[in-house]
Amino acid sequence: MEKQLSSICSIKKGEQINTALLDDSYPYRYMNGGTSESGFYNKFNTKGETVTVCEGGSCGFVNYLEDDFWCGCHCYKIKPFEGYLPKYIFYALKCNQDRLEALKTGIAIPNIKKSAISDFTIDVSDNFQEQKAIVEELDLLTECRDKRNEQIKQLDRLVWSEYYEMFGNPFVNDKGWKEYSMESIGTISVGNTPSRKDSRNYDSGFIEWIKSDNLSDNSIFPSSAKEYLSEYGAKKGRIAKVGDILITCIAGSLKTIGVCGLLDREAAFNQQMIAISFSPDVMPLYALHCIRALKRVIQDKASNGMKHMISKATFGSIKIPVPPFNLQNRFAEKVLSIERMKTLLTDSLFEHQIILDATMAKYFRKL
């Protein structure tokens, strides 16, 4: 039965805090406009077993918090009235997250108005036992998906275990490898944006134009770009080749500085990134993990302001240890072997997600 959200749930906006008071040692998650916590706080203003919907930031993203937390001002906390299970409402909203995301208004600072989310309708059952059975089924499917995801994370941890065992800690170079500045063992270039005033620079097929959101610490290679340069535009762009490493050097969030990826195809890239092409005695897969291990060093050298930035010269001055090539190569072979296992698990994870989505749709989406 279609019901307005405000008729079956209490909908309240969270409260702003001084984010300078956040500390990772505190026990309570601070949920605001992101898809995960924005930090940790020493107090909570919301009890657990609560559904949240992002009001700003990642507008419309639906989450479920088992434990007590602090709800920030860019987040709605949704508590069902008597007769409705919180987890049941979570699944109903999660299944309709795309519709919630469509409620956002505004360009500079998008948000979802309380009136819009209050009037939002979902198809739900009033039968408490039916709700309970649906939650149990969806919880089981979610657990299967999450276990597969955890297996992938364990493989990522295995990679880092191999790295530290073979090469030691790059911060202190405890194995005594020779150290070289990035600029002394690689060619560094900065990306650019060909003029958008000239439509001839862009088309849908010649060469990918990679941006910082295509890079992730959880993936070796950049994701597929949404935009492409034309053959004409590529002559004005910056092109990186297979084996080059792209690093985010300009970002609004300091956490994004230093995020990097290894190119497995030729691609153009924008001015928020720098590319480094290492000399033949540095294995790209080794260098990628070394840069990731030194991410904190890169961030510490970035300038502060509205935008965080690390210049080409500053990045080039950072030193990395360079162990013997045969050791680098052995590590690269292990990484590629683990990546093959990850690919199989990722395919399985995708299948689990499809089953979960289809089951939620069966209960919460009208044809």
C-alpha cells in the first residue's frame, strides 16, 4: 500500500557541531551528508536502529545505523511509528534511493527539502509479521553480499601484508633500500582541460579523459571515464601511456590528495592530476603501492585553503625507496595473481547485489 513517509515515520533533521572537535578515538559516528561517517564524536544525539537519508552532500543516500550516533545538519533521521520495523523502512527506502536522489534541488549547494521527503511515498505492508519475514530474507541476502565483500577486502589486506614483508615500512625505510626523489626516477606531467568553448575537442570515442573521481584506493586501475576527447582535442590535451601512474594533486578534501591509479590503457587526464612515468628500473605496480603507502606524506606536503594542492615540484621532491628490480617484479606477480582472484570475487559480488536488488524491488517497487 502506498503511504506518505511522514504518515508512518518521524522525520527530523540533525544538528551541526564544530567539526574541529571530531577525533577518531571517540566512540560515536558523526553522520552528515556523506555515504559514511564524517568522523567520530564524544556524544550522540540519536539512538541506534535508525534510518538516515542525506539531506545535502550525497543527497538521497539511505543508511541504517545499528548503534547510537550523532546526526549532523545535512542528514535526516527517520524513526518509524509503532507498527513498522526500522529495518523494514530502511529496505523500502533503499530500494527507492534513486527516487530520493531525484528530490534534490539547487545547483551550487544541492539539498533535499523536508517537505519533499515528507511527501515521499513508498509501497509498504501494515502486516507486522510480513514485515519481519521480509527483513529476515533481505538481511540474509545482505549478509551473503557483505561476506563476499569482506573476502575482497581480505585479499587487499593480503597485498599489503606482502608489500610490508618484502619491502618494509617506506616511511622509515627500515630495510635500507636506496632512496630516490620521484623526479629523478620518473617524468612528471600535469593534466589539463582543452577548451570547452570549442566543441571539436570532445566526442564519445577517441580517447578517455580521466578525472580524479575515476581513481580509487580500492582499485589498481582507473574506472572508465564518462567523457572522451576527440582526435582534435587530444592534440591539446595531456596524454598518459600504459604503465603511467595518475595521482590526484588538487581536491576539496585532503583525503582525496594522493589517491592514485595505474593506467592499463592510454588516456588523457585533467588538471586535478599529475602523471608519472617511471624509468625502466622501477616496476609500476611496486611504485603504485609505494605511493599509496606514502599517501600521508603526500597529504602533509599539500597546501591548505579552499582547495588542497600539491605541486608538480613538491611531488617530485618526495623520495621513495627503490629495492632490486627482481624483488619488485616478484611483488608485481603476486599482486596480479591476487587481482585475478579479486576479479572472480567481484563478479560474484555483483551477482549477489543483483539478487538483493531484485528481491527488494519485488517487495517495494510497483511495476
